[in-house]
Amino acid sequence: MLKDNGFNTSTTAPRSLCMLVSVKEFDLADDTILCPPERNALSDFYDVAKGAEWTDGTNWRDEYASYCEWKGVTCDGTHVTKLNLTNNGLSGRMSERIGNLTFIKVLDLSDNNIKGSIPAELGKLSKLVYLRLSYNAFTGAAPEGLAEMKGLQLLQLQSNRITELPIIPQLDESFYKNSTFVTDCGVPSAFDEALKCEHCTMCCNANEDCYPQEETHISEWGLNYGTFAAVLFACFIAFCCMVSLFLYPYRKRNYSKHSVRESTEEADKYALSKIGKKSMYSYFVKDKFAGYLLAFATLGIQIAILVFFIIASEANLQDDRIDIQFTWKCPPDSDVCKDKADLTDAGWAIFCLLMIAFLAKDMISGTKLIYYSSKTGHRIGSRIRYFIGGVCLCSVTLFALYVSTVYNSAIATSNTDIIVNSVIVLFVMEMDEWIFSTLEAINEKWTKHAESGDTSSDDTDAEKGSTIDEMKDEIELQKAQIAEQQEELDLQKGKMARQSDEIALLREAVQQIQDSIAVAAITSSESTPQCAANECVNTHEAESEAEDTDDMEDYSTVPCDVEQEIEKTQVAVAAAISISDSGTVSECVDDTKTEV
């Protein structure tokens, strides 16, 4: 018993003596001055981790040296604040008494061979801000206490065999960025299922390759690449419909009734030149149900293949179906993860050139076909077929561009990779032509519609259908011509009706003139002697009277009745002249006046 013997407790006792906790006679083991708790915890840590085998265990076995002078130990006064024994040959296990280092802030035991589970007492280290246990052989589930470490700024547990993690809140990434929270949550994994880690910033796999687990803008909206593509192209199709509906009344206003309707054959030839004569999409121009099925089947095959690329590009690093290349490295000798990919801006420039060279033509042709479908001169069936063909061509082209961009962002690790991946996607875009060539090799009749632009097939039904369509177009054209001729005929009828009225009036006037002339002739023959005897004035007497007066008048020798008839005739002639507008009527009146 040393407690009652006046033993000096102002200095520390030998390290090995304080570790003899099983010796009942040493009743001063609990004295914090003789046996500091932190020294005891470190000593136990040393023994459990097989300190005798360490690469460098300076002062760890010294009986009287301060524990603040031991290898890897840093103190702030009398309290341990840092323990860094990285790459020091540690093995064995981690002591549970590590939880007694309550003031520690930095614990780095990475790149060793410590086995067993991570002790639950580690969760008591509330002041810990830096915990690095990577590149060891820890197994089992990580302690729940890790979720309570609110001040952690770095947590790296990769390259172990940890099977389960608690739900650890998202750590502050302002200090270590992508290297903040690193675990073995990538594929391929050492286990059947990769470790799930919701808030990890970096996921490593069994090959010690890593990849950032970042949320894209699409994932922030609650969507993945597939659903975003579906929403995007639904909006695109709606936009095309709105544009077509807007263009239709505009082009209808500019389509006059005198415009020549384009024949169905010429329209189909133009549509084929845009959509591609040697493409399965040419069946959109062909007015046949089987052709529609073939075209849509080809479109479905292309989209289905491209969807596989989308799935492989998803940022779910725990899914074995992904093709994401883990190009990052989080090396044992550094707490900073680095990207080892060789992809540069030059690679992306080449990618843009490839996309423009191979996809621009289809995009422009599809756009022109959509615009062409709004032309008023086409039948409604043709406009619908052209619109569907243009939308499908534009949609699959845009989808290929989207897939290629997403896939290369996730997969490409070098400039050559991005070229190879782009060529693969572009090859999928050529499938419509390869399938068409296959059908042509099997039976040329199935693809004969593309040879001359004639959309009819060789079978009788197709010929009848084409003939009926042409007859319908011809009938519509003839109807328009008949309507124009009917308008002109109505105008001529009105003009002739007005001329008929004028001629009737003229005839009536001429008849009155002729009657007047006849009456005047009769009257003149009967009454001339009487008038000459009774009414005529002697010329010599009139002249003598005129010499005597200043206002002598000139008297006519024409009989009075005849003079009245002539006045009536002149009135009738004037009326006929006033109602006459045509040259023919005027000439008739002039002839009548001359006769009179």
C-alpha cells in the first residue's frame, strides 16, 4: 500500500507500473499525476496495436519520457491534440481506450494494417475535426458515434472492409472539397453490394480508384438523365406543334386561289430528298401502314440503344451497370484526391466538330421538313406525314447529341476516348440506313419507293391508292379552275344582261323614230297644198314688211304638222343616245339620225 506511506506523487510513475492495473497492491494507478489517463490510453493503444513491431516507436517504451514527446503525439499543454502514425507499420487492433483522448482534434492512422472493427468509443471524441483511417483492414460496421461528430471537416475511411455506415450528416466541404468524405462506396466492390453512403463526396472502389459523388443540376431538380431527356423532348415536340400551327394560317393567307397546287409526287420527292432516300425514315413519306410500322420500329431501336448509354452514364456509383471510369486517386500519402484523367479542351473541341459534321445535316433537313409540312398546297394527310417525319428526324438527332455529351462527360478519360465514344454513338445514328440496305438486299420491291421518289409500291393496292390520290388532286385542281371560270361567266352574264336592256331600249327608240318618220311623210304629202294655199305668206309682202320693221323674223316654209313630228323624232333619238354605252348602240343611233 503506497497511498498512506507518504509516497511522492509530484512526478509521474513509470509507464509500465501504471499499466499494471491487475496488481492490487499498486493502489495509485488512478492518480492522474502519477499515471496520467492520456498516457495510459496511449500505452494501451501501443500494446494493442503491436507497438513492438512499429516502424518507428520513438519514446513509446520509455518509462519516464513525457507522452507528448512520443513519436506522432502532439500536445497542447498536457492534453493530446494530435496523433499521427500514418504508414508506421501498425497492426493488431485499435484500443477502446482511444476514447480517453477527449481533447484530440487530429487522428491519422492511415496506411497501416490495423484489423478488427472501429471501436465505438471513437464516437466520444467530440473535438475531433480530422479523422483518417484509410488504407487499413478495418471490418464490420462503423460506429454510430461518427454521426455525432458535428465538427468533422475530414473523414476518410476508404480501402478498408467496412460493411455499413451510419447516416452521417453532410460535412463542411469548404476546407477539403471533394476529399472531405471518402469511403468505399464505388463499384466494383469487395462485397456483393457496394457500401451505401448518401453524403460521401468521393467514392472509391476495390481497385482503389475513386470518383466524385456530386449532384448535377438535373439531380437537384429530382430527375435523372433519362427522365430529363423525356421531359426535354416532350417539350421539343410540343414546340414543333406550336410552330406548325402558327405557320399554317400564315402560309394559308399567302396561298392565293391562283397558286398552282404542287402534285403529290413532286411533294413526296422533295420530302424524300430531305429525310433521306436510303433511310428507314423514308417510309414516313410512304402512305402505307406497314411503312409507318417499319419507320417507328427503327426509331424505337435507335432510342432503346441510346437509352443504354444514358443508364451507363447515371451518377449512381453503387450501380454495377454504370460505365463511369473512376479516374480519381486518393493516395495513402496524401489527404487530397486528384483527377488523373487526360481529357483536355482539345478533346471537347474535336467532339464538337464531329457532332456538327455528322448531325447538322439531319437537324437542318428535319427542320425544313417540319416547315414544309405547313405548306397549304399539300393535302392534310401529306402534311401530317411530313410533320411526323421531320419531328422524328430532329428528335433522334437531338437525342443522339444529348446522349453523346452526357456519356462522354461520365466516361471519357482522354482525348482519344471522347473520339471513340462519339463514333460509337454516331454509328447508332446510321442504323436506319443499314436496316434499309438490309431490306433492299432481301427484296428490292420493299424499297423501290426510294429509287425515283415515287412513294407507290408495285402491288396493285398501292397503285390504286396512288392513282386515287392523284385523281383527288386533279379533281381539286379542276374544281378551282371551274370556280374561276364560273366567276368569269357570271361577270359576262351580267354584262350581257345590261347590253340586252340597252338593245331593247334602242330598238324601242328606233321604232319610235321609224313611226315618226312614217307619220311625217304621210302628213307632208297630204297637207302641203293646203298649207301652201292658206298659211304660207307671200314672199314679197313679207320682205316689204320686214323692210318697214327692225325686228323682222325668218319664217320657215315647212308645214306645222311635219315640224312637230320631226321634234318628236329628235327627242327619241336623244333618249336613245343617252342610254347607250356601247359603241355598237351609238353607231346604230348615228345611222338612224343620218337616215332622218
